[in-house]
Amino acid sequence: MSDIKIETAPFDARFPNTNQSKHCWQAYGDYHKCVDARGEEFTPCKEFHRVFKTLCPNEWVNRWDEQRGEGTIPFKVTV
């Protein structure tokens, strides 16, 4: 049997309501800011990645990735 550990995003007091949309895009933005500043292997960056992959619908992430590539994303994701 493999040693797979399944986790969800931890509780964040800034987002106490059930709707986690803001937490989703905040973690997405924080991840990309972190990667720009420290690189993908930096442990906090990995945590942001895990959170947004857990909370965000794939369609949103795909669209945001496209928008980042085009330079048209509607929120700041750089340092």
C-alpha cells in the first residue's frame, strides 16, 4: 500500500465563511508572487500551491494561467 497523504487547505481566519472564492484567488496570487520571489521549491510556495489546487476550480486556474500569459489577469500576481 502506498503512503499517500490526502489533505485539504487549512482553516484561514481571514475567510471564515463557507464561500472560499476569495481564499482561492488569494492563494493563487500568493503562490505566483512567492515563486517569483523565492522559486517553486520554497516550502511556503508549495503550501500556497496546495491550497489553491484544493480550493480553486480547474477552469478558473486554467483561465488565470491564460490571462497571466497574456498579461491581462485582473489582479496582481507579481511581486
